[in-house]
Amino acid sequence: MKVRDRCPTLSRATVYNTLNLLTEKGLLRTQFLKEGVIVFDPHVAPHHHFIDVETGKVFDIPWDAVKVTGEKSSGDSR
């Protein structure tokens, strides 16, 4: 069910103003996943994201599960 179905008078501006306030208070983090795509993430502890390029789903990966070296990968760089 979409929010608009439950509360048709709720404006998009109210939703984004509330999300931005929650971000300012540290209850959400904004994540820039790719150009033009920003998500609000309730998982504020350090972690990585895995994005399934087929479905667009975003998965949280524990920080310690991935070693980031800064070296270039030999894999596909979509």
C-alpha cells in the first residue's frame, strides 16, 4: 500500500522535509548510490552497500565483511 492511499492529503514536500529532518537528527543517513539516485538509510552504523544491477535492490553489507584497499578491481566496472 502506498502512503498516498492511506493519507491522500500528505504532500511530497512534507515527506522530504521530514526525511531531511530525521537525517539532520542522525536518525537517517543519505546515501548517493549513483547519479540521480539518493536513498534515506535507517542503518546509520558504518556499512557497505551491494546493489543488484538486475533488480536495483540495495543490500546492506556489514562493514567488516569487506576489505577496502583502494586498489582497482580487475572485475567488470559497470
